[in-house]
Amino acid sequence: MALKDTEIRAARPSDKDYKIADGGGLYLLVTKSGSKLWKLKFRISGKEKKLSLGKYPQISLKVARQRRDAAKLQIDTGVDPAQQKQEEKLKAKLGAENSFRAISQEYLDKITQEGRAEATLSKAAWLRGQLVAGIGARPIADITPQELLSVLKNVESRGNRETARRLRSFAGRVFRYAIATGRVSTDPTYSLQGALWT
């Protein structure tokens, strides 16, 4: 029997977790603490699995059904939606660890440990801050020359041509460090030579 919103709102916690079925493997898990969690029970390759679809009321009944239907399409093509969700989480985590922000900080830490002059470190930190504002959250391997050029052109358009050139140079050092440590295979700053005003 399909669930109704009124039933979901009326569901109260009990002394143990319980399920309220909607259909097609979708159910609402009402926990002892009062949380209402959407789950999908499915079978793939003969194994029973569960997929979390979100929390009610943030995820409405309608959206939970849409997510169930999308997951079932994946299952029909042999894709395990639970495994795919885990892989996406891992990819997002790795993306954050391999963001321009994280790698450029590693590079700064490295040159600090090498004992570079305080003025050099201060300038490098300032240049990093300028770049992080534009591309910091991006996974370093996904940054394109055009994306980096857009950040540099922004600086250049304010009349700061020398700063734009120094930013390109600093970004190049970060990308070469990322190449050396196996996070990227190319340096997008290389193809930007001659793209800025001299």
C-alpha cells in the first residue's frame, strides 16, 4: 500500500526502529531517536542490498520515489546504486584532498621546510590566496588552461599585469609539484605562455 504524507508526518518513534513500506522496495525507517530515513531495498546479482535515499522532511515522499525510480533504472542496467554512491563519496573526498587549495598548501609547506626566505614565503602565500579565491575548490586534475586563464585575465583586466604573470608562474610551480607527486599529468600554465600582456 502506497504511503501518504499524512502517515509519514504522523509516524512517531517507538522503543525500537521500525519500517513503513511505500512500494517497489522503498520504505521509511523511523528510528528510536525520531529520525525518518528513506531506504531502498533491492537485489543485484542475487544479493539483497540497501540504499539510503535521504532524510524526511528534507527529502519529500515525491523526491524519494523519484530517487527510487532512478536507482531501479541503474539496477536494470546492472549498476549497483549503493556501490556507485560509495564510489562517488570517495571520489568527492579525494577531489577535496586533491583540490588546488590543498595541493598549493602542500607546496607552500614544502618550500617553508626547505628554508626559503620569509619574503619569498610571504609573497607565495599571497599569490596562493589570489588563486585559491578563483580555483581553490576545484580538483587540481580538472583545472583547464581556459579556467586558469579566466582567473588570470580577471587580475590583468584590473591593470595588474605583473601580478597576473606572477600568478601564472606560481600556479605553474604548484602544477609541477602536483605532477611530481602523481596528482596530475599536465601543467595547464604551459599552454598559457604568451596569453597574457607583456
